Amino acid sequence: MTAFASPSTYVQDDQLLTHAAPYIAPFGDHGMLLTDDNVWQLVGATFYQNLTDAGLTIAHVTFNGESSPEEIDRIKAIGERTAAKFVMALGGGKTNDTTKAVGDALGIPVVIVPTLASNDSPCTRLSVIYSPAGEFMTYRFYDKNPDLVLVDDAVIAGAPVRFLVDGIADALSTNVEAQTIARARTTTLLPLHTHQTAAGLALAEKCEELLFTYGEQAVAAANQHVVTPALSHIIEANILLSGVGAESSGLAAAHSFQNGLTALSGDVHKLSHGQKVAFGTLLNLTLTGASDAEFARYLDFENRLGLPTTLSALHLDSVSDDDLLKVAKLTVQDGETIHNMGFPVTARAVFAAMKATDRHSRRLQGFG
């Protein structure tokens, strides 16, 4: 059985937030807008005013920072009190994930308005759930994807460029993991153990094509906070193609490694999701026996973007082998997507791949 899933509607445009109300109004005249204080000050207050000027009644809810069960329950209670007809996220990945969880709990439409192209959470039917302290807990899956995703290129361009690079790093893993799943004929992130459609795999492949074709041009534009065709292509790759491609094609080792890093404390957690996944992509290539040329292609691209490609860059150069083995053990815990590789993957194999990836990466970069 194969399956494919996507948001009901995806809209992307320069200055979209100035004329977004007609896309939202069909869900009802009253809803919640979830955003943190920083986003509220940057674009939220203006967006809110645009919506209310268009006749919508919006309850502004301040997001406290973690997509935790406690935060989800708190916002759900606000939605019940206000009889919200829809819930809308304006922000980054954890804001999006919390909003999806609240919408699912209340049974109301979900609108995602990302302010960053740093990850592919806006389009997916899942949330990553963390403890209030920020420790990874679990994935939470839903019956449907968001009802509406609104992407304003100008808002994305206005953010610090590092967030776009983070999104490119996350998106770069999409096709690497999708091709792993295709070879293994294992399952996607969609329910009922479904397999890839040709459409899902094609989106993952298109995602990678756009990254290698336009990635560096897009970063140059984002550095100047301007919108160009290259930047628009990369925003679509980071948000739509990566999200739908990963969900409908599946995840493998790259994302499991990112989760495994929660076994450690320290400076590694100052790095973003995308930065951690960047090394995970190289790890995935090592585990699947990629050729030297293929490994070097991804390594070179990540290096040009300044992404972590060694254990030292992950702040793990002084970590003991025992601690690296802790990461490896958490990477292969039950339920992790690394078990989609098509062959048994043990903690010992992950430990070996971590060491080998680091050594090969350092050698290719002339670090000895």
C-alpha cells in the first residue's frame, strides 16, 4: 500500500501577509494566533492588524517556547474558552508543532504561517514533542496535514540568514533518506505502514535538485534580505518539498542521529536542528556505503554553507567514546526511523559510522 499526503493549500508570495485574510476567512471569523514575543514585535502585530482590519476576530496567544504537552494543554484551554474556529501559527518550528497539536486536540483547522525557512515543519502532519526543559520526547502524528500554509518570501528574507542555511541543511537530508527508503522498500512517516508513491519520491528528488542549483544564490540574497527567484526556489524546497517529500518518502538515519544527540549535554545543543542533521546526512551516507564521490559531493556543499561536518564542529571533539556510544544507543532506540534502513542497524554500527564519517570528513578537508 502506498500513500501521499500534503497540506490542503500552500500559498507563497512576496508580501503575502499584507493580503492573507481571504485565504484564512473560509475557516471562520474567529480564531487564535499563536506567536512568541519576538515574532510579535517583528511582524506579528502588523499581521494581526491586517487580519482584524479585514473583519476577522483574532485572539493573540503568546507562545512560551517549547512544544511540550503542558504548553499544548494550556493553549488548548484558551481555544476552548474562546470557542476558536481555527488556530494559526506565526513563527518557527516549535510554534508550528504546538499549533498543529492544539488544532488536532480541538478538531479545528490549522493555519501555518512560517517566519523562517529553517525546517520543514509547516507542511507536515506531525509534531516533535519536547519536555518543558527542551529534551526530545516523541513524535506525535495526526490524521491530516495543515489546512493552509502561507509563506511570505519577504518575511523569510528578513530573518537572519543562518536560519535559511539551517533549512537547507534539513532539506538536504530529504532525498538522501528518501533514496535509502526506496532501496530498502521500507515505510514512510504516514500511518498504516504505507510505502512511497512515485510522487513523494519525485518531490524529494526535486528538493535536492533545487538545493544544489540555487542554494548559494539564495544564501547571497538572504544575506542582503532581498527576495530573488533563487531565494523563492529555496524557500519552496525548504518548506514544501522537504516537508511533503520527507513525510511521503520517509526518514532514515540522519534524523535519528539528531535525536540521539539528546543523550548528551553541553554545547552540542547550542546548534540548530539543521546543523545536527547536516552531520546526520553524512552519517546516513556512510551507513549505506555511499561512494567516495557521492560523499564528497554532499560534504563539499555543506562546507560551502558553513555547516558542521565533523565531530569537532558539533562540539563533540572532547567527548569520550563511551559518550559517543550513548548517542549511538539512543539513535537506535525502538521506534527510531533508522530502523527503516533495510538492514539491522546496531549501536555499534552507528558508533563506527560516527567515527568513520568524522575521520573521512576531516581527511577530505585537509585536517589530518
